[in-house]
Amino acid sequence: MVTADQITARRQVIAESSDLQALLAHLRERARPVIERLPVIPEHKALLSVDGGVCPDDGTRLMFDPWSPAAHRCSRCGKTWTGERHDRNWARYQHLWLAERAAHLATLAALDDDSAAGARASEILTAYAQRYWRYPNRDNVLGPSRLFFSTYIESLWMSNYLAAATLLKAAGRLDDATLRAVNQVADEAATLIGDYDERFSNRQTWNNAALTAIAVWFEDEDLAQRAIEGQTGLLAHLSRGFGSDGMWYEGENYHLFALRGLLTGLGWARLAGVDAFADPRLAPRLAAALRAPSLSALPDLTFPARKDSWYGISLAQPMYLELWEIGLAGLGRGASGVGSGLENWLAALYRVPPQLAELFESYLHESGHAPRPTPYDRRSLSWWSLLEMLPALPSETAPWAPGSVLLGAQGLAVLRTGNRYAALECGLYGGGHGHPDRLHLTLHADGVHWLADPGTGLYVARDLFWYRSTLAHNAPRLDGASNAAGDAVCEMFDVQDDWAWVRGRQGGLARTVVMGPAYVVDVLELTGREEHSVELAWHFTGAGQGDPRTPGRWVDATLEDEFIVRAERFVPDGDGPVVVPILANGQGLTAHFAFEGELLRVEGPGLPGSGKAAAFYLVRGQGRNLRFVTVLEPHSGGGSRRCGRCGRLAKPSKSKLLEAWSGTVSPGRRGRSRRPMPRSAHCEDGKTSCRRSTRSSSSKDRRGPWLRRCKSVAHRLSMARWRGSMCQSR
């Protein structure tokens, strides 16, 4: 991916940078086992199967160890499994790991004059050239492939394979025999990859990267023009796959995957004379794509598992850190200048506690090594960073502090107050990786992911159909079935000081979410001429650990779904809201439900990979015009109300709050609020004045006008005005 002149210049940069020298030492250490002995090169192509690479006992993915081709250990139960299906799943990662190691070794040969590393890299290249035609182009899932079962994985492999060959060639360490061998492999791969265009799939980004690499290798201008500037080439993906808000249309998981493919391809394109970072028309879109995951990141710096995503993945994974390092270097080299806020984002990620490295097809640098006891840093990344990243990370200009934001093209509204985060899905479905979860609500508060998007489990497991259902999300569904694939729209979004709100709509369903310092208020409405059954699931973390505070009893109920284990219905002793306290991870949340219908407690699959069932609540109603009102009250953090004398949490009149919200508009009619909002909160000792602990002297002036504005714009929905109050005795 570099020329001979660039290698010479880069050596000088490394010599003057303590970070790059430390990274070089890290890469030397990591390369030693591969230099000492040639790893096993699989004699068979990879196979995708239901049971291969999965623990038969608990369904956990088996660990990948590049030095253990026939024994595969489960990280959960500790058992070791053998068999052809497991071996052929292992082969997928081994092929990728070997190509990555070849690039790693070639980097050392080029930048560190390591002849042993260069010899081993050449040996790997030649070994694959000898075997490439033995791997049959059959048993494929997504396009032609010899080594794998899908074209995009062949493209991943080819990008590293040619990176190794290019580095050796630029350093004068590629002999004629190896050169001919690489030519043969690259020529065959060009045919396989070039014949399968996946248009605007995230996978096509990697296909474009591989084709650009092949074009540079053969100096093929026609192929380069197609892969870079074609209708589905790299630049088209940048302008159409990544939206105006910077986010890839298939959500954060595939955003990060496609972004790595795009940056890889653009690195090759620069050798072909196309430098996107230097183009003032393209650089802003690249900067937006690099920033986008930071805008939707959860407070714990994981990304929300929207659409087909893995759940609970940290953005401080080394693969992602490297993306922002490479992107920051590109912005510094090109038209946008150094910074663009990425240095603050990276500084925050480098402070995240140590993470277990995940297994990614596009980044296997950590495979075969013990987990790090310390957080990842820029001195522990891969060979690509040694070639590209800045000599030093620019100084942090300000702590990373994201605010509420509407990602317009994605249709994701993120509401933030302090360490609390809510998000509403009100945008595009998201293509083949989309879920029928429009109007899904996410909530993360006080370190607990109270309402999560579960993402997706294994693509070959039966529970994939559960995680791709509406019922698996905190989203409304009609008439007892998953919603059809379709888009939602964001009708309103606004932020004022420590309040934010959004209203989204899909068909006859509208959902309004208001977030303030102490509460989240959620209002789901159905309006229409036809009668429907409406169900709204609430997948709270810790939902099965307690009973409602409202007096009543549970009776057996039914909820038709193949994944539901059991269901029961709550029968309250009287009228009024149903109050449900929930505990998780030492924190508390109280949910206050006001609705006409039924409250069910249901048991279904838990989060992907948990291997356990989990309880959740479901509100159900029938009619043409319905409203479900819910107030969510986290119990700790700066927004809690406390008594000025005793320090206890205040006890607001939440029943009045719910009555006011549920009574703002009578069924089938829009109009002014029929009840005033509650303005009092009472300390449990009943004697002292209470106040919100974070309230400033100017909060009354700041909140009042905005709340009155919301009352008029949000279809006359009244907003709660917490202005300080007295205990009942006063």
C-alpha cells in the first residue's frame, strides 16, 4: 500500500516518534512466533454451517486459536470440541489471519529491514499460490469464493494478501517466483470478485477495496476506474451508502465494517492517483462518517445494537481505535486539517477499561495472544497503523461530551441529559439488515442499559427470527404480528437546556419521548378509522426480579409466538396507573404505566449469547384511538429529587403526573390539556421542603418558555413543570 519513496520517508517519521517506535517494538514481539515456525495453512476451504464453530452444549461461539487447528474451546463452559465442521469454521479465520500476518511480516521487512520476517511473508504468499486452485469454488452462500463461502471474505483476504506483496515489492524483497505466484492468485481473484457486484451492500465496499488493490497491482486503469468511480464503486458508497449525517444506512455495526473497507480501498486508490481526503468535496463526508459512531454511542462507549448488530460491543476495541487513528491521519494529510474532534473522541476511548478483544473477520491482530491487563493504546495496534497513523495524537482540546442529536438520514433521535441516554428509531428500515423495530426506544441511565436493542445473534441459529421480530424490541406492533418492513419519520425534535424531546410516526402509530433531568415520559398513540390490537413490549434489564407496587395479582394469559415460554396478566385491585419497580446492577428504575388494556409479564429469549430466557412486560390494548403513557424514573444520578433537610429521595405525585399526561387529549380528539400538571413532590418524612438536587437558580426561567412551546407544538401534550415544592405539612 506504499511506494519505495514512501517507505523511506516513513522510516524517518518512525525514528522521530516515540509512539511509532513503541508500536514497531510491539509488532516485532507479535511477529516472533510466526517467524519461528510456519503456522498451519488449511488444506480445505471454509464452510458455513449451523453447528460448526458453535458449542453443542450452550450455543456459544468457539474461540479461535491459530495454533490449534483440530481442538476448539468454548469460552463459556471451557470444554474442547473436535470435528470436521468445527475445523472448517476454524479455517475461515485461519485463512484471514495468515493473510493478515503476511502483511504484518512484510511491514517489518519494509520498515525495519527484517529479512526473516520478509522471508516468512514470501513463504505464506507462495504457499497460498500453490494451493489456491485446489480450493473448490462451491458450497458458497454469498457469491463465488475459493477460500471461503462468500465473496466479501475473499476480498478481505485479498486486500491483506496484496498488501503483503506490495510492501515486499516496494522494499525490493519480492523475488520473481513469488511475483509470478501472486500474479496468478490476483488474476483469478479479480474474476471471482469482479463477477459479483453487491451494489450498495456493506460487503461490496470490501469487494471494491480488493478490486482497487488488484488494479493497482496490475496497473489496470479500467479496473481502477470501475472500482473507485463506478456506479457502485468506492466513491459512490461514500456519497450514497453513508448518509448526510455520516452514518452507513445499515446501522452502526455495518457502518464500522464498511468504514474499514472504505478506508482500506481509499488507501489503494491514493496509489492510483485518487486521494479522497485531499478532495474538498469528499473530505467533509469522510469526516462525518468518522464522527458518526461517536454521536450515537451509549454512555458506556459501546455502540447500540441497532439492526443486525452484535450486542454490547465496545467502541474501544482495537479494530475501531485503528479506524479513527487512520481517519485522523487522513484528515490531517488532506483538506480538513488535523482534528475535527476525533482527537477528543480517541482520548475518551483510550481511557476505557481493558476490553476482551472480539473476533472480527477484518481484524485478527489479537488472536492467539493473552488478553491485555491494561487498556488498548495507539502503541498496541496493527501493522496498518505503523504505516499510516500520526506520529503523535493531537492534544485533547476538550473532554468528549456529546449532546442530544438527530441523525437525520438515519432517522435516529438521541436524547442525552447528564449520564442518561434515550434514543428513538424513527427513520429508514435499513435494507436487508434492517429490523421491523421502527419506534423502538432505547434507555441507558446511571450505568445500566435499562432498555436495549438486542441486535442479532448467529445468522445460522433459529433464534435469528426472534431477534428480527418486532416483539424482541421495545417497539409497538399491530394485530399480534411483526410489522412489515417499512420506514418511519421524525415529525418533531428539539433540545432546550437539560430537556429534549422527539416525536416519530409510522403509519397510524406515533410515539413521543420527552427526556428531562429526572424522568423520561413516553407516549404511544394510535389514531385511525379501523380497530387494531396494539402491543408495546418493555424489555427492561432486571424485569423478572420483582412484582408491581400496585396491589393486584397475576393470572395465566396467552401471547402467541413460537419463542414465548409463558405469559401472565396483571389484574390490579383498583383503577389507576400500574407502578413497577425494577432493580439491576445496584440501580433502580420505576416504570409507571397508564393505559386502557392489559399488562402482561412474558418470558422469551434473553440477549444474544446469554443462553437464558428473560422476562419482559407488554402493554396491550384494542381500539381505533389508543394512548399508552409511561413515565420512567431512574433512581440515582443528578436528576433525582431530594429533600433539602433529610436528603431522602422525594416522592412526587406520579399518579397525578400520569393522569395529566393520559388526559391531555380525549380519545379521538385533539385539544388543550383537561388537567393541570402536578407541581408538588413530597419527602417521605412528610415535613420538609423538597427540591431537585441539580436545579440551578435560573432553571425556572430556562424551562418555562420551552415547556409552553412544547405544549403547543406537540399536539397539546402538556409537559411536567418541576419548579420546587413543599411537603404536605407546609
